[in-house]
Amino acid sequence: MTKIVIADFKDSLMPTHELERAILTAGLPGAEVVVYEYDPGKQAEFSRVLHDATALLTGFIPVDAQLLAAAPNLRLVSVNATGYDNVDLNAARARQVKVCCVGEYCTEDVAEFTIAQMLTLVKNIRPYIHTVESRKEWAYDYPACNPRLSEMTLGIFGLGKIWACVARKALALGMHVLAYDPETIQQVAGVEMCATPAPLLQQADVISNHMNLNATNVAFFDQACFAQMEHHPYFLNMARGASVVEADLISALNEGQLRGAALDVLADEHPQLADHPLLGRENVLVTPHAAFYSQTSLRKLQEISCKNIVHYLTGQPEAVFKFVN
């Protein structure tokens, strides 16, 4: 019998699973659909759940050789995210397990969120709220003011749909936009493309990371990188926490090398927030990997990842978006 396991960390599971169940059972009549809340401390229990699984749907569980060995019947891992750095592709290939991810589902949402976070930082929204609500002061000059957005330069790391959408919105606000990717150079109307990171680091008033995590950009933003940021910019990370050396980011904030930061991801995808050194700062916005979150994106994410399973298990691999191994 076909068994589909939907599993992830508690805070990464979908709020409800009705849509996922509906798509899977409609496309795979008689299939068993199991939803499992993943706990790294309960590997033996999870192995029992996976033992007779045909497909695994997950976003962030580490899919390594040990997990795959516990699932001898597994044919497909459907990652309900655009990134798949949590999957050992070589181990999956060795066991002839296909891996697929989702493509376009949240470009507009992440771009909107990025612009919102940038505006919140540049326009000092958090300090103003703090001084009014906590200090009980009515002081427009409480924080230092910034130039208008139309007088500022945005530097974007990472090419693809999301960065292009962010760039279009920033251009509409009158910003000068620079862009760089360590793997690809492409021309985009209105954006100054850079062959190296240097122009972005030296000229940008705001730097936004949208790189898909891979071997070229792990720990990309480190002490040496922050030291080159001549305009003491605001730093936004809406991609993956592993692209940033968090200790170096904290030092850059403490030393004034960065004016502030907006972080939708941290070094740990499931961080311990008690006494976290990035929290409680007026110039730092930390959100729980929420940039993608909207009614539309949730629906599309579930539809694509579940239909990928249905297509593959019903012999329609050409309809899957997209195999990554």
C-alpha cells in the first residue's frame, strides 16, 4: 500500500493538513497519509514511521543517509520549499530516491516582506514605537534620520525570481539598485549588475541577501565582508541563516559597522530564543522565517509539493517540478 508521510519540526508543519490530504488521497486513492511531528530526540520512533513509507513530504528535516536507510521503500522526497540544502542528494541518489522541490509560490510575498522590512528599518518604525509606548515620549527626533529612499542604494545578493521582484519594487521607489551573484551574471533592466561583490559592499546603503544556499555562499557574510561595507548599511537576510556568520554579524552591529538588520532566518532554523544576542535591539528585526507567509502562498506550496508526489507515483515524472538529483 502507498504510504505518504508528512513530517517536519513542530513549528514548520502546516497549520492544517486538510488540503494536503485531499490532494494526496484524490490523486492516490487508498493511500495512507500520516502526519508526524518530528523530534530529533525520537529517531527510533521516526524510523518506525518511515519504515514502510513510499514518499516523504518535508521542508526542513535533515534527510541524510541514516534516515534513508530507515526507509527501504522510499521512492520520493518532496521538499515543500524552494531550497533543499537539508537533503543529502548523494545519499538519496545512492538509494535511488528521487528528490523534488517547489518553484514559484512565494516570490511576491518574500519581495513584499523584504521591502516592508527595509522601510521599517530606514524609517525608524521600531524606535518610534519604542519611544512612544515604552518611554512615553513624543519625540520625532529620537532616532537619527536617514536619507530618502530615492537617495539610497540597494545592493542585492542572489539572482532569481525573488531578487528580480525585490529589485522592481525598489526601482519603483526610486532607489539605485546593484546586484551580484557568485554563480550567474545576467542583465536586468534598470539594475546595475556587478561582476564582483565589491561595488555592493562599498556603495550600498541597504544590502539584502536572497542567495539560494550552496557551497559558494556558506558563511559568505563574515567579518571580512562586513568590514568592506563602507556606508554602514542596513543588512537584510531573507534567504538562509547559514550564509551569515552570526557572531560576526553581532560584532558588526555592536561596533556600528552595520546600521541595523532585518533577519527572517537565523543560524539555527529552530533557534533557542531565550537570551538570544540579536533580540531586544531597536535596530534589529527578527522574524520566524515568515517572509513567504500568505493565504495564497500556503495554498500554492501545499498544492505543488503534494501534486509532485501524485505525479511521480502515478508515472508522470515529466509533470513534477522539479527534480534536484
